[in-house]
Amino acid sequence: MLVLREIAARPLPAMIAGGGHVDGVRVLVAAGLVKATIPPPSRTMDGYEQLPAMVTEITSLGRMMLRRFPLR
């Protein structure tokens, strides 16, 4: 829900960077709360690097969840 709130506070489309936040976007996409484009991780000399996700829409279900669980 924190990542969803972060997305809702930004104008769309929104770039979401950072491995943990991008993983949060993956969960939101799987739950049907947002629509986004998430590039696959790219291999580097040190392991993998996650490029930012592009969130294009908060779905009606995502907006309902924001209303149902307000920030206190």
C-alpha cells in the first residue's frame, strides 16, 4: 500500500526506481491495482541492475483500495 500511495501522489506516467520499489510495483500489477511496464533486470559485472518501472495507470480497483485503506 505504501508504494501505491507513493504512485498516487505523483502525476502519471510515473517512473519508479529502486529494486524494492520496482518489486512493489510488480506486486501491484499482479494484484490488478496498477498498469505498468517493468523492464527485466540487466546483468552487470556485480550481479543485476533493475531499471525503473513506468506506471501508466492506477486501476479502478487500485483507487478503491486507496479509499478503503486511508492513510492515518
